[in-house]
Amino acid sequence: MSIYGAQTAEAAKFANEVSAYDALLVLSFGGPEAMDDVIPFLQNVAEGRNIPRERLEEVAAHYYDFGGISPINAQNRALIAALEAQLKAEGLDLPIYFGNRNWHPFVTDTIRQMREDGLQRVLVFVTAAFSSYSGCRQYREDVIRACETVGEGVPIFDKLRVFYNHPGFIEPMVEKTQQALAQFPAEARKDVHVVFTAHSIPMGMAHNSDYVVQLEEACRLVAEGIGTRNYNLVYQSRSGPAHIPWLEPDIGDYLTHIKAQQVEYVVIVPIGFISDHMEVLFDLDTEAKQLAAELGLRLVRAETVGTHPMFIEMIRELILERMTANPERHYLGTRGPNHDICPLNCCLKGETGRPSAPSA
């Protein structure tokens, strides 16, 4: 098995043999860490997509409002530090490397360092809980492209499974949602409408993956955990042209809709994100909260899992799964654990129309 995926239709869904690994690669999107980084970062995101300079500058303004710094790299470093401590405490000697798609440390540079360090086989943890082209397959392609650039002698890479229904993801999200609900008066909590959000993607991409089905299952599990049926799944951070269909409803449109339905109290749960990065801070904490204030909605945003101890322990469990023969794979709900080994046709990009502009 490898980052390239299963080679035949008959290939196993899971890796059930004992495997030894030299390191773990934490692979993420990346973000600018200074004012001068913002435009070069957005140019990397938009490479080959013919995005007008004016659109890049429009999105750049979101970052400038935060000093040109996206929190995503710092959040990933905090996750790595917490995981290193957890692995050490459990006696698991596995060095952790960090690589990004769009900004330093670039995954190509990280893999070059891995080759220089003599690594032979590496696990990959992608910072996305759900299956889609941009959240799964594109990261596999990033690793393949980086390996081709670096050349001979690169390690073999095995990607950890997505974890949308793992107890180590769902149970912390239940806890975070309960904490958000606790900010409302006790007598009002039964009337709080829970709004789960995830990044919108083009419909063509959604149709070629289990993205929506997995999101719906994760929302159901969290809602069940807090004991409510008063919830809905909506989308945010759309960046494509208006004539190309993307997943809806949009969070802004939905808040307007529920206000017209006499809803007064809302908890937003960013189920589609594992940390409070820019698309949470700007699209939810800035734009959505401003709109809610204008509409007269009382809105509280739940935290993401971040470095919650159960989430860090989940990553350790996923690592041990791939190192153990016939492991127990933990999950909640009825869909079972997601595959270890991606089929060749898994999470295809789909028809997305004209190139879309980067979002915040």
C-alpha cells in the first residue's frame, strides 16, 4: 500500500499487516505568517487558475485585518507539539515532520529533508476530517508531485484514514458544542438552533466523494450527543463563480432564513474544520457574527477540536492501527471506519467549471 492508492479493484480496503514506520508527516494547507507573505501565499493557492489580481487583493484584505498572519501554521505546530508529547508518554518513538501545500514549510522541502534523513516509510496525517478532492485526494497528489520533484530515494508514504466518525473527533465536538450551549440562559437552551458549518465545494466535486454523506453523519452524531434534533448543516467560504453550482445553503443566507422563522438563539458548530484558522475567524467570527447582530440573532460559535486530548489520542490510535495486524478500528454510527487504502478513482475532482478564486 502507498500514497498512490490501491492498484486493482480487488485490492484490500484496509491494511491489516504489521508495518514499521520511521516518521509521521503532518500535511496541511498552509498560511501566511507576515504581511509580505500574503500575496505570494495567495498566488500559490491560485496558481494555474487565472485569478484576477483584484480578487487576490480582495482576499488579502481579510488577512491584513489579522496582521497578515493566518493562525493555521501555529495551530498545526501546537498540534504537533501535543502529539509529540503524547507519543513520548506512550513510548512510541516516531519523529513528526510538518509540510504544507501552499506555504512554508512546503511539503516538497519536507520530503527532501526526509530523504536526507534516510527515512524509508512514513505515515501521513492530513488535517481534514472528511473525504473530498481538496481534503483528501489533492493532498495525496501533493505528496506524489513532491516525490517526483525530489527524485530517487524518497520514502514510501501511507495516508491515515479520514476520521469524521471517530470517537476522538466526535466526542470533543460534542463537548465543545455543549460548552457553547451553556452560554445561553438555561431556560432558552431548548430553543437554541444548532447550525453545523463546513467548507462549500463545487457540486461536481461533491458528487465524486462521500463529503456530504460523511458531514451529515458527523452532524447527526454530535446532535445525538447533545440531545437535540434542532439542527441543520450549512456551508461557508464559497469562492467560485456564481454560475457554477456549489454546496448550499450558505451560512449567511441561512441565518437570514431562520431569523424569518422566528429563531432567536443560534450555536454555530464548525464541524468541517479541526482548528480555528482564517476561514473560521473571518467567515464565522467576523462576517457571520456581524450579520447575526444586524438580524438580532443571539449567536455563539463553538470551538473546533484543536489540541483536545481526546483528539490527540485519536491520532495516536490511527498511527497504531497502521502498525498493528488486524487492529480494532474505532468509530461511531453505522457507516464503519473509512478505508485505509484509497481506490484509484476515489475523490475525483469532478467538473467545477471556470477556475475559482481563493477564499479567506
